Amino acid sequence: MRKLLGIVLSLLSCAGIAQTVTPVPVTGFNADVIANGPTFTGAVTDDVDGGKYYFLNQSFTAFGAPTNYLPTSGLINSAASSLVTFQLADASVNNSLRLPTTLTTGTLTLTTPQTAGVVYFLATSGGSATVMSVTLNFADGTTQTNPSVTVSDWFGGTGFAIQGIGRVNGNAPAGLDNSGGTTNPRLYQVAMAVNGPNYTKKINSITISRPATGGILHVMAVSIMNACVAPANQ
């Protein structure tokens, strides 16, 4: 009872603090799905959709200067919420937690453990929509799980953080693919609210798994809303 009262008083003391959402550095990405640099060979390690299509950086010039591409800085101001920004990993290293098949699992570890009110993911699914199970692993050894978080297909879904980012086709003949125009492909803002009793617990890592059939899941960035506010707009 005393512990619960302490949590309530702690949250009430934060009532005057504005909502902030901050990108957090994580390790654990297992695939490079963003083509960059002057040549196609070695530019990426894995595709987005199982059909040899890749995201691209402005620096990828193997087939001429791209028209549509991910921001060169990697910073994405989410179209789904003015509060939320994401920071992609560098285009030349592993930049996606790629889960290609059912029951595959990966873990993103926060460089600096911290508390959260809402955890936001920059995610997409290549080939078709899918579902991910998300488990927050706290420093005290406890966990919180949401077993069914929907992630839309990279073409045509709602709730996108950014759209019209172009892609490159690795099939013969290879080349830039701007068929999506200014609206596709897409990366999505996906949110998981932290339960009130867990607001004061630091998150060490986040385990993500793919319990359902469907497309290839990609989680490409994590941002956190400060724990001093109750989850509002998700």
C-alpha cells in the first residue's frame, strides 16, 4: 500500500511537466535494409519484403540520383503526431530489427535505461501487414507485455510516420522504383502505453517477437514519452 501511494504521489508531482518524446539509442538491429553509397553491391544485407526491394538513402547513386528517399540525417518528424520524432540508425550499418518468419524474436537494448509513459516504435511490414508482441524488460526483473500490436504493410497503411520514401529494386534489371510516388512506401508510428505502476521502473530492453503469419516485420527506431505524464495521444 505504501509503495502504491508513493507511486501516485510521484506521478502527481509531475503534473506540471510538459509531454516530451525523445528518440533513444538502442542496440540489437540485425539487418541493413537501407541502400546507400555509390554502388549496389554490399549496399544492403537484407531486403524489406522478401522480394529484393530495399529502402534508400539520398547517397545511393548506383542508378542515378534518387527522387524519393529517407531523410539523409535519419531524423523523422512523425506525421502521425507532432510530439514524436524518431532517429534512424546509420544507413551503412544494421538499421532494422528484421523478423522474417513466425515465432522469430529479437531484443533492442537501450544504451541508457530509462523510465517511460509511452514507448513509440518506428515500424513497418514488407509483403503484408503483421502483428508483433512487445515485452518491456524492466531493471527490477519484471516485465510488461502487449501480445498483439498491429503493424501495417509498407504500402497503403494508416498511421504512418513518413510516406513516399522510395525504394530500390534489386531484381534484374535492378533500378530505382518510384512507383509509390509521394505516398508509398511507408514507415509507421506504433505505440505501447506503459502501465501506471511501471512508470517509475527503468526499461533495460525491449523484446519483440512475431507471433503471427504475415509480412516481414521491421522495427527501425524507438522513442520514449517521459514517465511524468499519463499516456495521452497515442
